[in-house]
Amino acid sequence: MGDRAGALAQSTPSGSVHGAFEASGGVAGLTPPRNRSGCTLTQASPSTDYRAMPVVEDAVSNERLPTTAEALAQWRAAEQAAAVARRGRVAADAAVVAAGEAVAAAIATADAARAAQAAAALAQESATRTAAAARIVATATVSDAADAESESALADVTELEARDRYHAAERRAAGLADGPA
């Protein structure tokens, strides 16, 4: 009866299941059976080609309901959209993890910068102390050099005096040896 109803529905002028119901021996004036949402029900045999089923109208809203092929296409499109959304969620989760890693890296970089700044401050303090010590050493060295120069000059004078004394003693000794005659 289902094959007959489908064939009759296609051959009826309206092409509706309601027309098929009437053409298949249903009582004129009576409405065909409907499901909970108000859609007209038909009986289909296992060999029914659902793609060739007539267009069904929703009795409540008078909207055209999709055919099996259209519903399948809509389902496939919805599956694809869901897969894309899942991939988007996976990418978003990865971005959240990456953002967390970036925050941790930024904190570590800030800590390293603070440590480097502290090290730079210590290095500056050490350099200042080294420069002060170098000034002291340089001043002491200049002073030592001046003292050494003074001592060298005094030693030269002392040497000249000693040489002069030696030459004088030498002349005296030569004069004594020649002695008065």
C-alpha cells in the first residue's frame, strides 16, 4: 500500500500526501494521519525510494519540510560545521595554552631583567669602587714617583758630593806624595 500511496501521491494534481491519502482509498473529507509535530504520515515499504518521496508540508506552520536528500545534505553541512567548530575549539585551546606559556615567559623575562638590573647596579657599584681604588693607587703612584724622583735627585747630589770629596782626597794624596821638596 505504501508504494501505491507514493505513486498515487506523485500522480495526483496537488502532489501532496493528503491527495495520495484520498486517492489510495481514504475517505474523502477525512484528513490523513499525522505525527506529533503535525506532519502527514505515509506508510512506506522497505523498497521505497525516499528520495522520490513527495514534499511534505507541516500542518501547523504550513512550511515546506525538507526531503530526505535535503535533510541529509543539511545534516552533512551541520556535521562539517561541527567539525570546523571542534577544530576551532582545539585551536582556541592551543592558543590558551600558548598564551599561558607566553605569560610565564614574560614573567621569567621580567624576573631576568630585574636580576640583570640588580647585577648591573652591583657591577656599577663595583666599577665605581674599582675606579676610586685606581685613583688612590694612581695618586699614590704619582706620589711615589715624585718621591722617587726627589730621592734620585738627592742621590745624584750626594753622589756628586762624594765624587768631589774623593777627587779632593785624591789630589791631597797626590800632593803629599809629591810632597814639599
